[in-house]
Amino acid sequence: MKIGEIIAKMLKKEELTDAEQTFLKDYREPKPVDVAKLNEQIANLQAQFDEVKKERDDLATKAEESASAGQTEAQKLQKQLEKAQTDLKKATDERDAAIKDKGALEYDNSVSALAAENKFTSRDYLKYKLQSAKVDLKDDAAVKTFMESLKKDEAKFFAADVNGGGGGNPPPAQNKDKAPAPGDRIGTIMQGLSEAPEAK
């Protein structure tokens, strides 16, 4: 029901219904609208909306940049970590190789010294036997026991002790131009024979 329709009926002098009469009796003229104030409210609401939207957009941008920066930073850290792990592995391998080489050299030197000390003729064979028996070269008692056992089982690899025997040193070569030493009877005879005139 509209006020304009009731007024139109009245102008035509048509009879109003009870409902129309009640509506007309209770009708109150609406207050005039202040357009300027309304526009101001709309402008304020738009400003608030723009501010909130900007804040949201800024937060979204920052969040995206933060996530992107975080990802980039994580990737940088990951690359640095991978490089550090690679460098560490390389350094570890080089260190372990150096320690192994040093240990092998020291072991070989110890085997050589042990072979020379016991007059063992084959350093490589001694090394093989020591490694097979897992003898700790730093354990003097174990080394001594092993060498004694090896000397019984592998006597051919031990050089025999060489001595001059009872015959003494062989006499020096005689020089026919040199007079025999005093008391050297055979030398005197030999010299006499060499100096005797040939028979004619």
C-alpha cells in the first residue's frame, strides 16, 4: 500500500477502505534526507573500505614477499649446507686417506725394522704373515712370541749367522817381489824357488 495510490483515489472521490483509512491515519511523513550527509557517510565508508582493502593487499604482498624471501633464504641455506657437507666429506676423505697412508707407511717401516732385526729375508712375506696373524706391532710380547714361532716354522726365511769358523781368515795373496814375513816357512821356500837360477 502506497500513499500515492490513496491520494489518487481521494482525488477521484472514490471511497476508501477501512485499511486505507487506517493507513492514512497512521501515516507519518518521512524525515527529509540530507543528501550531503549521506554522501559524506558513503565517502567515509568508501575510505574505510579502501583503507582496509589496502591494508589487506599490503599484508598479502608482504606475506607473499616474506614467503618468497623465506623460500629464497631457505634455498640459499640449503645450498650452503649442501656445499658445506660436500666440503666436509671431501676434507674427511682427504684426512682419512692421509691417516691411512701414514699408518701404512709406519706399518711398513715397522715391518722392515723387524725383518732387519731378526734377519728375515723377505719383508713382504713377513708383512703378510703378521697381517694374517693380526699381530699388533706395538705389543712387544706378542711380536716376540710370533717371531719365535715363525723362526721354528719358517726357518728358511731367516738368514744364518755367518762366522769365520776355526780356520781363520785366508792368507793374503803373496807378492813374489815382497819378502815373506819372518816365520813364514812356506813363503821362504816359495821365494827361494822363484829366485833359484834355471838349470842349464
